[in-house]
Amino acid sequence: MIEDVREDELHAYVDGVLPAARRLEVESWLAAHPADAARVEAWAAQNRLLHGAFDPVLNEPLPLALVRAARRPAPVSSLRAVAAALALIAAGLIGYAAGLGTHDALPMQQARLARDAAIAHVVFSPETRHPVEVDAAHAAHLVAWLSKRVGTPLAAPDFSAQGFHLLGGRLLAGETGPVAQFMYQDSIERRVTLYVRRAAADKGVTAFRHAREEGLDVFYWIDGDFGYALSGPIGRPAMQQLADAAYRQLEADTQ
Amino acid sequence: MRAPPDLIEHLPRLRRYARALTRDSGRADDLVQDTLERALARLDRWQPGSDLRAWLFTLMHNLFVNQIRARGAQETVIDDAPDQPVSGGQFEALVARDIHAALGHLPEAQREVLLLVGLEQFGYAEAAQVLGVPIGTVMSRLARARENMRRMLAAESAVTLRRVK
């Protein structure tokens, strides 16, 4: 004779947390109690509906604003924070003075490009199992897919002359729209990433700029509608060579 | 200085829970962002080795409750789309709308338990810890949530069947 099944146990049955022996007893109980069986089936259906409705969120590209928020160092203690804030205000004033009458938003946006690219590099390049969403074996598909999402034909530069091969790429969600990240690796598994996003107000062509972000060298530039940033931990001269190669190839592609 | 824990890997599930909780992607991501900021500000209170995911969900729960309180009585049920006629063959969309609407009608406390257990697959004891209530409260809220959902979804499909006929 089965001991009466308690309400809590019906829920535990639905959630798969009953011990195996009791589980079998609950199954016999349900076979003999159709009203309970119907409730249990309805509850299990709710779990399936919830997963069906909300699991797709797991596969959405992560908004960069959240990636950035997750990496921002905790606010430091008051004195340092005040000093940092003052420095920011000073920099803002100098930037404002320097930019009077010109396009003063430009350097800020470009600095943002380098910073976002470096964060995306730091977040995704250590991944050993899923460093990329689409691997290089499907390079044509990858480029087509990223191009479609970013909204313009993209190309992944070839760095084989510099010893780096394409691992693949992924899509991120930036403030100005989708961002493509291409990842490359050399024979000793060092990784560099090329970050491509549609330029916001900073159309035009700029020279290479260099920044140190998150312990990486980042070379970044604007070309036409796009901002590019190449990030990696391989030292400035080697990064410069890769950036030159990327720039030359992308230039050739657009002509 | 110890390395800070990696919050990035928890982002997808925090976003899923927030989306289901608010059913509004902008509000959901704002809630995730607030959670991350609070987590980074209070990282020294997190016990290394303890469950980071549960801690993050606890922070999100507290923020969510504060939001609800701040809105107070002014919030009526505004998040339910008015009933739209159903076009044929859109069963998937219909079910998705049903579940969204039904979640919107659940009291927040029941909604949270249902989502933590049914969607995020927290154990009952973990859910109790996240919500800061006894496990018995989790069980009674879960039971009420599931029965309310069952009634609402059954009513919805009855309405739908009549409409389709």
C-alpha cells in the first residue's frame, strides 16, 4: 500500500527532485488518481512553456553595456574615487576646450571603441570550449552571417603571413548596433581579436591609434562607415604588423 | 588581492530570469545592470567558494522587490497586451502570449518562486535562500502559483478554442 502522497511531493515529482524509490510510488499513485495526474501534467507543461518562451534569451548576443558593467572594477574608496572623478572632469574640460568648434565627440567615441574591443577580447579569448560562436571551418558562412547582422559586407583579414589563423567569430550587441568579433590564434595559442562595428558619428578615415587597455595593445581606426579595433597580448610591434596587414586588406577589399 | 569572480558567465541566466520576471527587455536589462553594479560594489561580502549564482539572484530579487515597492499602488496591471484576435496557425505565438500574460497576472511573490524553480531550476532550499523566506513559504507559493497558472492557461485556451471555431 502506498503511503498517501503529499502535495509537496507532487511538486517535487514535477521538478525531478524526488528520490528514485519514492518517484516510482508517486507514479503508481498518479496512475490511480487521475485528477492529481492532470494537475501534475499541467504543471510540467508550465515548465516546458517557460523554457520555450524564455530560453531563447540565453542565446541572444550579450549587450555590451552589460558586459562592460560586469567587468567594471568595484568603486574604489573615497579618496581615490574623488581623485579619479576630478581627473575625469579635468580631462573633460581640456577635451572640451580643445574641441571647441570642432568635432569634440570624436576622440571620446574612438577611445570607447578601443575600450569595448579590449573588454570583448578579455571576455571571450580565454574561452577554451566556445571562444567563438561560428568556427572557421564555416568561414564563408561566418562572414556572410556577420555581414548580414552588421548590415554590410565584411571580410575577415588573412593573417597567415603573420602566423595567425582564423578561429571564428561571434556577434555582440553594442550601443550603435551589432558588433562582429573575429578571433585569430597562432601556433602557441596566443589569441588576437578584430572588433568591427558600424561607426556612429565618427565617419571618415583616421590614422591608426594605439591604446593600452586591460593589459592589451589595441590598434584602432575608422574607415568609412566602420570602426575597427585589433586587440591582443603579443606586444606592440607584432600588433602593429597585424594592424597594418588588416588595414591593407580591408582597404583593398573596399576598392 | 584575489581575482574577482567572473560575472560574465552568469549574464545569460540573469537576463533570462529578469526577462521572465519583467517581460520587458529594456526593463530586464536595466535590472541586470543594477544587479551587476550592486554585486561589484559588495563583492567583499560575497564568500568565495559559495554559490555565486545564488548570490547574484538574491541581489536581483532585492532590487526587484525595491522597484515594486517604489512603484507601489500606482502600478496597475499595464503589462498585459489587450486581447488581439488570433490568426490561424499561430499556435506558437499564441502560447507564448498566454504564458506572458499569465505571468503578468501572478502576484510577484508567486511569479518569482515559479520562475526560480520552474525556469531557473533552483532547488527549493536554494530558492528559499534567494528569496529570504522559509522553505515552507516557497512550497506554498509554488503550489499557489502553479494552480493559478493552470487556471489561467486553461481559461485562455478555452477562450481561444471558442474564438477559432
